[in-house]
Amino acid sequence: MKETIKQTLADKAWARWTALILIASMMFFAYMFVDVMAPLKSLLDPQLGWDSTAYGTYRSAEYLLNVCGFLIVAGFILDKMGIRFTGLLSASLMVAGACIKLYGISDWFAGTSLETWLNSWWTSMPASAKMASLGFMIFGCGCEMAGTVVSKAIAKWFKGKEMALAMGLEMAIARIGVFAIFSISPLIANAMGSVVAPVAFCTVLIFIGFICFSVFCILDTRYDRQIGKGTAEESSEDEFKVADIGRIFSSQVFWIVALLCVLYYSAIFPFQAYGAEMLQCNIGGISAKEASDIFRWFPIGAAAITVFLGNFLDRRGKGATMLIYGALLLIMCHLIFAFVLPATHSKVIAYATIVVLGISFALVPAALWPSVPKIIEEKVLGSAYCLIFWVQNIGLCLVPLLIGYVLDTVNAGNPVVQQQLAQLEQWKAAGIEAPESFFIHYDYTIPMIIFAGFGVLALVFAIYLKTLDKKKHFGLELPNIKSNVRAERAEAEASEE
């Protein structure tokens, strides 16, 4: 008599892909909010009085509480309380942070006693930037926590299936949020005559993202009931314990992955914050909107190859090799931005380099994140993702500060920049708005060399990771669609003995 095999929701293609769309939509809107001000950077000084240092501080604020330990706590919460509770908490934090940031740059905040008090200390930082930084700090806690929730949710729903493809598609959908906001943000700002309007638009989208995750929770609850999770059937041996974190910290390959992650992402996300203005400065003669229109193609290179790359990784493997190729492309692109683009002022080169950088951004994350379940056991997987994100956030917190400081410092002796800053101060003193075409023509050579340097270090760790995988047989080069990955690894180890 044949035993009937009961299908779960995760076994049904429509259910698992619907779950992916719902959680990816939340991250799509989150990424739009993260970069809503990036294409408007050249307008922040004339409209809000933010210089590069103030803007760099604001960008770093997104990661400050995470670096101070929130992400470690988030890992405990995720592994102890589960995907649904942690996801709803992270979505709520994003909503709260978005509202505070919007309030800080709006007319509702201007002229209040709170603004007066905030202006009374740390006078080099405008009150609007301080309030926006507070909101962005809270939003960042929710956004980074949500990223770990999504990674664990995909690992759960796509275990033994199209995991790399699912993670790649989720990341591609989220990154397309960058394309969308670099397209939409300047249009809304120009139409409404203010940088506040795009932020308000994205705040509404964050509410919609909260709703999307709430719908996912309904599906996930049904799935857990089918597999008996959270019931008496679940073994107490599989429960998360705080002591298990020590096993993560003691893993050499965990630290290699974490350091590779922080170095690579430090050359990507902070670059997004300055990329549009860099293009405007290095090409010359183009508006902020034209620079944004070029930069918005950055995630398209990733989206274009994600399906093929994810399918290849799932069926053929070679994840560690992909990390090496991604780092090489990253280095090449940043060096082109540093030296070739300022010399040629070519829009064609700018477009091509942006798309290639996007391809690099597909190679590394698509190979990196599906590799974590191969080196970390499932019950502490959430904590492992959070700890990797925590290490990553240290870089993402410090690098925007570094780049903002470097921009102001290396351009302190630049006569063109100093003349433009003096002109801006004269307009402000006279109560005259700066022309829409006005921007500070910074020299971006040193910042781009710094980004390339992060890529070189990431390449070193990628090569070392592949070497270690050959010795330890973690399975990083193996396909994801394979139920016997551990058995294959054991066979490889046995054959060497």
C-alpha cells in the first residue's frame, strides 16, 4: 500500500512565489525610501541647508542603532519569536521612522520649539537634519531587521527548491526600487518645488509594504500548521538557545562571509548615496535629473541577469566563483568612475559602467546569501543573518561619514568649489533661491578610489573563501536544488580520507 505524501503550501509553486512577491514588495518600498533623497543631494544644501558632512551624517544614522547592538537583539527575536512577529515589528519600525523623518523636513516642524532646541546645540548640523537622522535611525532598525526576516523566510519557503533564484529575484525586485526612486524622486521634487514631496510619497508606500507583509503572515501561518511547527510535535532540541550564538562566532567561514559582505556592500550602498552627484560632477554640464536618469539604470543590470544567474546557481552551483567575478567587476567600475569618466565626460561610458556595476551587484548577493544556510544550521539561521548584517552595518554606518568628510576636506582647497559655496551663501543671505541648474562641483576622485579599495579587500576574502571551501567542502560551489548536499559533502570528505 502506497503512502500518500501530503503537499504543503511551500510545495505549491503559486503559494511560495506569492509569498515571495509579498515580502519582496515590502523590501521594494523600503529601498525606495532609503534612497529617496539620494538623487536630490545637490538640492539639499540650497533648500534645507545640508552640506556634505550633514548629509553623510544623515545617511550613517540609518545604521547607528544597528551597530550599537540592535541587530544582535533582532537575531535573538527572530530565532525565538519567529518570522511573522519579527517581520511585523520591523515593518512597524519602518513606518514610525518614515513618519518622523517626514516630519523633520516638513513645514510642520519648521518654527517649532523643538526645532529651536535642536538648533541650540551641534550648530553645524541643521535641526531638520537631526530630526531626519532620528527618523532614519529608527527606520534603519526596521529595514535591516526586515532584510534578515526576508532571508530566513525565503530559506524556509524555498528549502531544497529554487532558493538562489528566489533570493536573487527578491533582491532584484528590491533593487529596482532604486531604479524607480531615482526616476520618480526628481520628477516629484521638480513638480512640487520641494524635496519634501518625494519623502511623503515614499512614506505612504511604507504603509503599503506593512500591509503586504501582513498578508504574507496569513500564508505563513497556514504553512506552519501544515508542517506542525510551533506545536507539541516540534522537538525541544530544535528550539533556539542564546548559547547557540557562540557556535556562530566560533565559525571561521562565518567571519569570512561577514567580512566579505561588509567590504563589498560598503562599496555599493554608500556609493548609491553619492552616485548621482558624482555623475553630475564628473560628466559636467548635466542637471541633477539627468544624472539621476543615468544612475537609475544601476539595478537594471542586476535585474536583467538575476533569473539566469539564480537558475544557474540553483542547478549548477559555483557560488564562490561568482563572488570573485563580482568583486572584480566592482573594482573595475569604481576605477572607471575615478579616472576615465572625469577625463572623457562620456555619458556612454557612464551608462555602460553603471549597468556593469549592477551586474556585479547581482553576482555577489545572489551567491552570498544562499550560501549562509550551507554553513549555519537552521535553528540559528536568523541570528547568523542578523550578525552578518550587524558586521555589514558597521561599514555602512561609518563609510557615508567618511565619504562626506573626505568630500568636504579634499575640496576645501578647490577654488571652484569654494567660489560656488561663497555664491550660495550670498544667495541665502539675500533670500534668493539658487537656480535649479546650480550644484557644487566636487572632485570625487579620492572617494571613488576608496570605494575601489573596499572592492580589492572583498576580492581577497572571496578568493580565500573559495580556497577554504575546497578544503572544508561547505558546498558553496554545489547546486542549491539538491536534497543530498550534506551527503555529497560527506562523500567528498570520506574520499579525501
